[in-house]
Amino acid sequence: MGQQAPRYLSGIQPSGQLHLGNYFGAIRQHIINQDNAFYFLANYHALTTVHDPAALRQHTFEAATTYLALGLDPERATLFRQSDVPEVAELTWLLSTVAGMGLLERAVSFKEKKDKGINASVGLFTYPILMAADILIYDSDVVPVGSDQVQHLEMTRDMAQGFNALYGETFKLPTYELGTPVPVPGIDGQKMSKSYGNTIPIFLRGKDLKKRLLAIETDSTPLEDPKNPDACNVFALYRLFATPDQQLDMRAKYAAGHYGYGHAKLALLDLITAHFSNAWDRYDHLLTHPSQVEDALQLGASRARPIARATLDRARTACGL
């Protein structure tokens, strides 16, 4: 028998429509690395910012539908709602008894969210502890993260090591794997983010997608003049979808002049449509067959929960409960 593949663990927060930043930053790699992978919809985490129950349920359903439409196979990967494994909440408490206040106070994401005006709730402050519980409870080996999440993984390791030092070897120490090193730009050139309102949703299409792409900010270089693709938001998005030959061709058109940003935006529209057309069809099918989505989530929870229960029992016994 061959050696079992490392267990990948990642969560995605269902706080709004998933977009190209989510796709290239995480989801695409999740689909590639789906064997022996655990992917959860972090609806406990979303409660720190989403306080509309109907919206949270809808966002969670749409996130699951997105993964399935983009090619996640529930027979290969374990896809589930975070809240369907309530053991993670108890483990969060156990970890909170060994996590230092200073550790949490150094969390960059808490400071950034607070600066953006998000209510500084206790839940937001202790977010890294719940994230640590998410990772540790499934005996995860590898956690794919963006560069802005590396600190959370290091905090997870700190908490696990602190618990292990007190109570004996209880938790496996995970490692991380960096995703897309360069942030995906939004239509305004900043990092694509729901909080900036600059996203291109994965399932936006047709006239709505065209309108969104035509809104991408560009400079005022005249049509007839050469343009610099490396300083262009349109090209930055185009190269995410384009083959090397397509990128070279677009660069040549920019250099030659008499090629406008409008032409480049329409070329980007063609590539996005070709890339996602099959997924769009699957998404439409799943929206009208919600029981298929729910079945996939229940299957995932039935796999994830026994593993979580065993880890929690191990931790409870270790600390005397």
C-alpha cells in the first residue's frame, strides 16, 4: 500500500459572493488538492461580521454550490459546514485556557478589521483560537494560506505546543503552504475584496460581467499610443486566465499601439467566459437541485465529525475532563 497523502485543511468564510480573488487565492488550489482534503464553510467565523440569519444561510449554501460547480467531488474531498461539527466550539474553549492574551493582541487581522470599523467583539478578538481549533481538530498536515494568514497558522502551532507542553503530546503540528503570492487586483487596482466593493464574482456573467469588466480602472493613455501591460489592471487579470502564448500576443498588441483598453477588457471577457462556462452551467443546475448540495454537506459532516470527536476526547482526557 502507498503512503497516504497529507491531509489538507482549509476554510472559506461565507460572508458574501465568492469572487476571482477567492478563486485564484484559494479555491482553484483546493480543487486541485482535493484528495484527503477537508474544506469547511466557516459559518461560525462569519458570525463576527454577518448578523442577518437568512443572509448567512444563503451565503453558506452559495459557497458550497460554488465548490461543487467548480469541480469539487464530495467522494474525494470532505466538504462540510463548520457548525455541523460543534466539537470545534468545545476545543476552542480548551485552547483558550492556554492561549496568552499577548498572543491574541498581536494578531494583525484583528487590528486591520478593527481599523476598518468592524465591531471589535470578543468573537473577533478570539478568532485565532477558533481557527486553531478548526485546524487541530482534524489532525491536519498542511494548511494552504495566503500570506496574510501565515500569522494565524503560527499562532495555531504556538497554542498546540503550549497545550502539548502542559498535558503531553495531544495535537499534531501542521505546516502551511502559500497560495497565490501576488494578490488578485480588483476593478480599482487594490486587492480584490468584498470589503472594498471591487470584486468580480465568479458567477457573474453575460451583460453584467461585461459591465463589471468595462469598469476596471485604467490610465489615460491614448488609443494609438503603446501601453505598459505590467502597469495595467486589465492585463493583471488577463494573465491569470491566459496561456503563455496569449499573454505574449497581448503584450505585443499593447506595445504596438492602436489597441485600446476596451479591446483588452473584451478579450478578458472572452477568456473568463471560456474558463467558467461549464461551471456556470453546473451552478445553475445545483441552484435548482439544492438537495444535492445538502447531501454533499451531510456526507462531509459524517466523515469529519468522528475525527473531530476523537481529537476532542483526546484533549479532554489529557487535561483531566
